[in-house]
Amino acid sequence: MPLLARTVFHADATSFGLLTTGLAAGSLVAALLTTGRRNRPPARLVIVSAFAFGVLEAAVGVAPTFPAAIGLLALTGFATLYFAQAANHRIQLGSDPSYRGRVMALYSLILQGTTPLGSLGVGWLAEHHSARAGFYVGGLASAAAAVAAWAANRRWAPAPTASPAAGSPPTASPAVLQPSVLSPFAAGPGAERKHIGRDVADAPSPGEPMVGAPPIV
């Protein structure tokens, strides 16, 4: 940004402070917004935020005016911190607790340890071309990496489990019939037997009048 302010917009220290203020304001809004996250963010959110960061960074490189650069830097700061927080939350909440420290060490190595390599490339572009080249080349590289991550996620992501369609009748499970339902004689003599959901009393012995039968005249 110092080269962008000095060589492109011919701004002084105060104007350069406005550029950094725009970047910091966008980052602050993203930090306040992401503090309310309670669940693990999906991979699609991480990829989309990375792509938005790359596109916005490239847009800063082609900003036509100084106010436009401030506004684009504010959006870039928002996308930068939003992507970093989403990636951080997804990795931490998706890692096994016994391996979380090792996973986060590798994550920090990739996210922050490769920054000097990128700085060398951006410095070479700014020296041999212009300050704008560092922004739009770096932004396009980030957007291309997001597209590659999207393609890899579509290829290797597990297929979602098919759920029954709405309105379809549920599949009936085979009922387990009890012995007392299968046979009225399974309960043994002298006990009440259940035959297909109805109580059947013991049959009267020969010569014994039936309960509730009309008298014989």
C-alpha cells in the first residue's frame, strides 16, 4: 500500500493513513461479525470468502481514483479477516482434540510461513512493473487457488446421505408377533388367552352353564 499511495495516487502520509484506515475498518467489521459464529462453517463458505478476497484485492489494483481505492480496501479487509476466521474455525472445530495442536501448527505454517515468499513476488512485480501489478496479480492468484479448492472439494467431498422424499409413506418394519398372538392355546390351560388382540376366556367345561347365556325353559 505505501507504493500504491505514493507512486499511483501521489498521496502524502495523511492520505496513506486513510488507505490503511479503510483496510482496518473492514477488518474490524468482519471481526465483530464472526464472533457470533457457534458452529463449524461449511467448506463452501471458506472457498467463497477466499474467492471474494482475491477478486477484491485484484480490484484494488485497478482502482481508478483514491476514494475508490479506500472503499475497495475496506471490502478487501473485510474479506481477508472473514476468510481467515472461517478457515480457522473450520479447521479447529473439525480436528480431533488429540491432534488439534499439530493440525493448527501446520495451518499456521501454511498461512503465515508462506507470507515471506509471497512478499518477494509482490516486491519484484512492484519494482519491475508497478504497484498495481502486485495487487491484481496477487488477487488473481488467490482467486485461482479458491477455484482449485472448489473443484477439489466437489471431487473428494463425501456424497450426502439420501433422505426419504417428503410425503412418501414410511417403510413398515416387520412386526414381531408374540406367542400369545400366534396361538390362543400358547398361554396354557386355565389362563386368559389373547387371540388377535381380543381376550378369550376359558371355554366352559361340559355341563357348566355359560355365563350370560339365556336360561333354558
